[in-house]
Amino acid sequence: KAGVTQTPRYLIKTRGQQVTLSCSPISGHRSVSWYQQTPGQGLQFLFEYFSETQRNKGNFPGRFSGRQFSNSRSEMNVSTLELGDSALYLCASSLDSGTDTQYFGPGTRLTVL
Amino acid sequence: GEDVEQSLFLSVREGDSSVINCTYTDSSSTYLYWYKQEPGAGLQLLTYIFSNMDMKQDQRLTVLLNKKDKHLSLRIADTQTGDSAIYFCAEESNYQLIWGAGTKLIIKP
């Protein structure tokens, strides 16, 4: 089975722009979770989607949003980028629940200049 | 809120055993996980333990769970240079995973 894929792998944006990141889960997995990883804050949970519905949300501002499509693929969007949004964004998929064993993609490295 | 704590660094000699420790707060967690992250990469699931188990062994990896003290440990036997990575402990809580800050394992020759 193919693993979790994320595109793009690297992204450079400037402040004020917006960005969309994509995640394709493992075939058959219906839950997709997104995390932000920074050296200062570590791994922080952004949100989880299941069957096209956001089921769980972390403590991030409304500039961070996401969605899930009927094929379980997910996108996350960050609007009005700030320097502090520079991070590795990780996507993880699991069978049914956000607490089932999660399998991670390689991440998208976002740099905001 | 729920919290998971780990030491930030562990340095061991090649060939020795590494023991990475983690404490958590949610006593109702059903599963606890260990993930490994190599430089520039995503997280790789190493192993997990169900909360009604005390120990789980998988080749060079041994997980010990002390529910009374809410303490989880990961032992890596015969540590190799390829084990250099950051190791994350995670507990499930309220339908999401709560992560530790990660322990960087440094291997000395």
C-alpha cells in the first residue's frame, strides 16, 4: 500500500499571501489529521477530518482552515501568512478515528519570508 | 489540559541500551504511542501499547507501561547509529493525540 503523500514538499511564501497544502491518505483510511511542527512549540494539533467533516480542532486562529473530499484527500489552507507560520506541516491518516494508529506523511516545509 | 513530558536529550554509546522516558496525565488513555522522526522526515510509528498491558516487546524495542505512575518508557537494545533521531511519546486524550516535545537520541561512537 502506498503511504501518506503530501504536496508540495517545500514551499516559500511571503507575508500576507495564502497557501494550500494537500494530503492524500493511505487507501482505505478515512481520518486525516493535520499538525504543525516548529522547533519552539513542538508538534501541535491543527484539526482532524473524517468523512468530509471536521471532527476535532486544535487551538489555532481562523486563518488556518481545512477540508476533506469524498475520496478522503484533504487540504489545509493558511491565509494572510505570518512569519510565525513557518513550520513543517504534517498530515497523518488513520482508519476511522483520530486516535487510531496514525501514519504520517513526509510533511510540507513552509517558509514565510 | 492533558500533558506529556519527555526529556529533550539522551546520549548513549553505540551498542548500549537507550531508555527514553515519558510521563503523561490522562489516566483514561487507551493507547500510548512511540514515534520516531529522522532529520527532515515525517514521523514513523515505532510501536504502541494498549493501556491494559505492562510490557510489549518488538525485536530491539521494549515498551514498559506503569499506569499507576503514568510512566511510559521505550528501551532500544544494542543502539546503532541509525537510531539517531527524535523520539516522540503520544497519548490519546479526548479523541486526539497529545504529544511530548520529543527526545533527541544522540549516539556516541
